[in-house]
Amino acid sequence: MADHAVTHFQNDKGVKEIEIGVKEFMCCGASVPHDHPHVFLDMGSDSDIICPYCSTHFKFVSELGAKETRPEGCLFHEPA
């Protein structure tokens, strides 16, 4: 499994909003084969952003770690 320099998130659960602990990340959509192009998103000075591919709303929450999400389980893992 490759470790990403930029954290990747996915939305297999189909939730409207995912809280994350980073402002720069990649959105993958869902797990393969239902993923979309892995797009780099940067919130800049904002605290949220919407993925232009899957419309997932990502919200920055400072108390979360770089690989933590709410709901849990939205961190992308390379297929084995």
C-alpha cells in the first residue's frame, strides 16, 4: 500500500458532509470502481469546500487529525 503525501478521502457512505482535519487533500469519490478522478482540493482561508465531481461537502474541524474523519471510515485506502 502506498502512503500518500496528501491525504485522500472517499465517500463510500454517500453522506452529504464529511468533517476532516486538513485543508488540503484529494477527493476520490468512492472506492474503485466507483471512484472519480482524484482531485486536489484546497480550502485556503475557508473552512469548507465542495468537491466538483461528487458534490461531497468537506468541512475542516481543527480537533480532528490529518487521517480522521466524521463520520469514520472516509479515509481512502489503496486497493490491495
